[in-house]
Amino acid sequence: MADGGKKFLWGVVAGLAAAALIKTDTFRKGCAKVIAGGIQLKDDAKEYFETIKEDAEDAKAEKDAEK
């Protein structure tokens, strides 16, 4: 069998294995956990940067008030 044919067959096998894995509840629950973690990380980062922005605005307001 030619080298290209072997690669194709390995690709088919890998695709079938991936399709079987995707259908499992464990995989779906894992994906949901990863996505939930990503959303939580985004929310935490947004809150953190909002705090930094507010602190910077307060510092600017204090500096302007001193003038």
C-alpha cells in the first residue's frame, strides 16, 4: 500500500475514534466544564479591569482636585 493510502486510512481511523469520543457524556460534560471555566475567567478579568479603571479615574479626580 502506498504511503498516501496508509495516511488516509490512519485519518479515517482517527476520525472514527473522534466521532465516537464526541458522542460520550464524559466528553460533553468535560467540554461544558471547560467552557464554563472560560466564561468565569472572562467575567473575573472584566471585573478586575473595571476595578483598575475605577481606581485610575479616582486617582485622576484626586489629582485634578488638588490643582
